[in-house]
Amino acid sequence: MNGQQQQQGRNGNGSRANKRKRARNRKSKAKQNRAFWGDEGRLPEPPTRARITDDPVSVIRSLGRPPMPGFEQQAQHYFEAVTMRAVAIGAAIAAAGDMVDADEL
């Protein structure tokens, strides 16, 4: 190997230097993320229980009819269906995490 090849790394494209540079960037980004989110010790405790709503589509209904002339009923139906499915999936995840009792489902 000549001197230029040694500087650029084994495959001739400077990969060793690039790897070191990427590793340094990862470390500095991790520090920036910690600074952005703050001290983990000051975070509140996560909830141990979850409450499943009795009326999952109440928020959707409170917004009024969808502004889709000619398709209001279909849009409302799909918005409600998606919301109910999201609540069902959330309830299943909460049940898997022992955050709700079986009688609450």
C-alpha cells in the first residue's frame, strides 16, 4: 500500500475516518437528545391503570358532520369505525399489560 491508500483506509474510500466521524456524531446526538428531553428522574410515574371509555366516538361526534358534501354519512361512519377499532386495540394492549381488569373489557 502506498501512503495515500493507507490514509483512505483499506478499500480506498476513507471508510475508517468516516466510521469514526459517524460514531462521534452519534454520541453528540445522544447528548443533544438528553438535553432536549431533560432529566429522566423528573418524569412522572407512568400510570398503572387505564380506563376504557364507554363512548369512544364522543369526540368524533362533538366535531360535527364531516365537511365532505355528499359523503357526510359515509365519512362519519368510517371515522367512527376507525375510532372504535383504535379503542379496542388500546384496550387489548392495556389488558396485555395488566392495566385493566377483565370485567372492564
